[in-house]
Amino acid sequence: MTSTTTGRVPGKAVEPDLDRQGRRPSVSSAARYASVIGLVIVFIAFFIATPNFLTIANLTDLLVSASILMVLAMGQQLVVSVAGIDLSVGSNLPWSAAVLGYAVSHGVGVGIAIVLAIVGGAAVGLVNGLLVAKLNMTDFIVTLGSLSVVSGITLLLTGGNTVPVNSRFLQDLALNGIGPVRWFWLVAIVVALITGFLLFRTRTGTHLLATGGNLDAARGAGVNVSRMRLLAYLCSGLAAGVAGVLLVARTGGADPSLQTDLLLSSIAAVVLGGSSLFGGRASVLGSAVGALLLESLINGFTLVGISQNYQPIAVGIVVLGAAFISRFQK
């Protein structure tokens, strides 16, 4: 009766809507699995380009280098979950490494030095969280300021020079493991499991995602949004501290220079993994795959012989692609 009074033909009135509804999920699904699709394409492309890409030795080295980015991405994942961003990881990473290097060079035991490095990273995250959550300052401005301030402090601490770190423990951490499984991989897996458990198996994780999904609604439901935002930045700082320790173990020294490439890659990995830059949605596995994709890209460029000058361009393009992909993620 309603259809006759409105003058609509039943079959044709709903066709456009059904067509739209049929198309949107396909685009959204493709965006959600962008990291997996991209990783497969990159592996196939570099397998064709060079036979050295899929060797055991190269894949082992690739996973070791990707572990650092994965740990960094887990911290960034928590910040993005509450609709924030942490630009300070670009300087927090070398800062944590510098704390480790400085402590060891001044006779502090490597175990205590590692703890100091992680605490140093957490301290930066705590300051960021307090400024964003308690003083309601814009996260972009706060972490951009921290990026500069912490970078300057790191240069003062190290005199602008790389601090060599000679430690058998750190060498074993980078080179050995349990059978074929490297310690670096285990560290990255443990950090990812903790992040996933926190986000998807605890009440705190529900509150983190609710804070990012709708700040006012979360506040109205009784969620302490300030505490959640503070926790997210604190965890990001902790992750940067752990990544700083891994970086020193891998390179054998603390380099005080800004790690802007890892900063961009940590954000791109999270978005490529299916998380929304607007908060409320997270994918730990997706972020890990996104990190592996970005490291595979750089690794493949190196094997093919493409100049390192082009690598930041490639990462930047991926970041822009990730931002574009996020438009289709509802």
C-alpha cells in the first residue's frame, strides 16, 4: 500500500541502495586488509627482482629489523586507539638508546641501564600524557614539541656523537635466540600479545577504544577519559624505551640522531593494519603486518640496489596511501 501511494516501483527503488551497500563493504574490506595485500605484492615483486630476497638469511635479518618497528607500532597503536598521535617517538627512541649508552659508558651494569632506558622512554610518554590528558593541550602540538625538546636533550647528553655500547648480553639479544627463533622476535611477539590482551581482553581496553570512538559518549558512560589518554601515551613511551634497547642491541651503539623514518613508519604501520586515525578501532595483528610490510620494502630496495635516498620517498608514499585508505574504513 505504501509503495503504490509513493509511486515507487519496488524493484527499482531499492536497487541503488543495495548496490551502494554491496560496494562499500568490498572497499572497506580491501582497506582493512591493505597490509596483508601489500605484503604479498611486495614479497612477489622482490622475489622476481632478486633471488636473495626469500633466502633464510635475509628473511631472518628482515624479521629482526622489523621487530623494532613492531614494538614501536604497538605503542603508537594504543595512542591512535584513543584518537591521538605520538610524534615524539622519533626522538624518544634515540633518547632511550642514549640513556642506555650513557649509563653503560659510566659504569652502570647493563641490566640497570636497560631499566633506566625503558624508564626514560616512559617518562617522555608520561609528560606527553599529562599535557594532553590533564591540560587538554592538542596532542599534535604537544608531541611535536616533545620531538624537538627530547632531541635536543639527547644531543646534549651524547655531545652529538654515537655512544658505543659493548655488551655481550645485548649482542646475544640481537644475534641469538631459542633455536631458530631470535630473541628480537620473541620480544616483539610478547609486546604485541600484551597490547592485544590489554585492548581486547580487559575492561581498560574497552575504555581505551570507547575514548577514541566517541569522547563525549565515553565520558557520559563513566569512563575516565583523561586516565585512558594518559595511559595510552605512557604505554607509547614504554614501547619506545623497549625499542630503544633493541636498537642499541642491533647497532652496537646509541645514535642521537632523530629517527623520523621510524616515526612515519610507526604511524603508517598502524593505519595500514586497519586501525582508524580517528580512534575507536584497533588491530594488533594488522599493525604487526604493516610494520613487516614497510621493513620488507626497505629491505628489498637495499637488495635491488636502489639508493637509500629514495627510501624515505617510498615510505612517505606509503604513509599517504595509508591516509587515503583510512577514508574507506568506517
